[in-house]
Amino acid sequence: MIARVEAIRTGRSLNQEIKYEFKTLSGAGQTLALSTHGAIRLADALRWGNETGCQFAVGLRTIWGQRRGPQLI
């Protein structure tokens, strides 16, 4: 979703916005295509999740709480 918004904002194609891929070392799950902004947001979520002692998805809900968490997860 972040990459699509960036593509609209910049006037570039979605393929031009995608710069990174996130995947687990075990190969489980899908590969996540990320724009630069998406990679930054994912890194924030991973960091916040690590600081709170939970996985990054739970970290989003824990850190942002009612302000953002319920809308994202």
C-alpha cells in the first residue's frame, strides 16, 4: 500500500517504486516487496517490536495503540 501511494505521489510506476524485498531466511511466507518508505516503516516496526519484547506485528499494536494499531492490523 505504501508503494502504491508513493507511485501516485511521484508519478512513477509501481515497479519503479519497489526497491527492496523482505523475506524470512526459512523461506516461510510470502516475499514482501517494499518501496524505500515501506522499508523504513518496516524497520521501525521491527525496532519497536524488539524494544517491547514482541514480534513486529504485535509491536505495531503495542506502540501505536488505539491511535493507529487497530487500523493497521
